[in-house]
Amino acid sequence: MIFGDNYTEWKEKVLLTLGFSDLDLELRVDEPSIPTESCTPAANVDYERWKNLILIKAHISQSIRGSIPNRNKFKAYIKVIDEQFISSNKALTSTLMKRLSSMTFDRSRTVREHIMDMRDNAAKLNSLKVDMSEPFLVHFILISLPVEYGPFNIYYNTHKDKWSINKLLTMCVQEEKRLKHGTPESVNLVTLGKRNAKKDKSVPTKKKSTFDKDACRFCKKKGHWKKDLKYKKWLEKKRDHAQLKS
């Protein structure tokens, strides 16, 4: 059914249906002579088949059917429709181009759905005679991916092999799973780091010692060492003990 913004797709389907139904005689056969009373019934049938427009009109939305000038021949009717919707096609092309160039993967859906949507958009542009080659679309899709896919982009750009859309779709789905699998670990590491930082803040830092290197570490006086002071006290204690015995 034609609604106004799907004319190209509608026309292709109508022509295909007419061909399968053997109702496209006007496209394949020159216009026969208008039947007269002396013509055979078969001649009348052929002429009616040649100018049959019932199928075409049945596939046009009633809301816009009245705006299309009526014609009793297929070619003339199609030409009128072409003229009616050629400006609509230009506007649709502009809309589709803007949409495709602004599409980004925001994780509101899966990467598969995102790529399929861009692929569908490109197919519509191709039907409007706007060439969207597969390599061009592959680059468009890669550009639409977020920064998390940066290494994935680098991997593609540093390899000579070109990917098809199907190959890109498969690789992106795998990358999406890898990123999702790695997310919990990254969160835990960040959380653990914050917790350790809080614990470190609660532990008082040790003050650096400011003692003189040449002073005794026991009495903080110069002229002897800590070990000398202990030895001196030991001698004094031994002397006092000997005096008591005597």
C-alpha cells in the first residue's frame, strides 16, 4: 500500500505483482487496436487486460488516491504518480541521509539491532538511487560505535581485510558480549580502590625521626653510642655487686 513516503518500494512490488499475475501487458506489448463490435470476445479480453488498473489503484491509500489525476491506461497512470511523488522522494532521501549520519549506538538496544537499523536505512537509500556501498556502510557503522569500541576500531583499521556487513555484525556482537562480561570486574576494582583509599586516610602517618645521627639513640646526648651506654651501666652494676660481697 502506498502512503506517500514509500513510493519506490511500492512501485517495485506492484510491478512484480503485475508480472506474476500476467497483468503487465501494457509494459510488454504495444497498445492493441480498440475493439469494435465485430471483434472477437478474445480480442476484447486482451484489450481489457492491457489497460487494467484495478490492481494498481487497490494498492494506493484512499487518503491520497483522490489527489492523483485519473488515467485509463497503466503507463499514463504510473507517469502521473511518478510526477506526484518525485518531490517526496527527494525529501525522503534528505531525511534518511540525516538520520543515517546522526545514528549512534547508545546501548538503549543491542548492537545487533543498531546495525540492522542502519542497514535498513541504507537499503532505503539504495532504493532511492542513492549509492550506499557495503564498505562505505561498514565505516559508517564503526563511526557510530562509542569509545568503548575504540580498540575494536583500531583492530579493523590495522588489518588489510575488508569486512562485509555480516562479518561486522558478528564481530560487534562478540565485542559487546566481551565488554559486558568485563564490566562487573571493572566496577569491583574501582570500588575496591575507593575503599582502600578511605582506609588509608584513617591510618595516621608516621612522623619522620629528627634525631642527630651523632647522638646516642638512648639518651639523645653526644659523645657515646647507645651500645656504649649499656656496657657502661653493666660495668657499674658489676662493680657495685663486687663491693657488696667484700
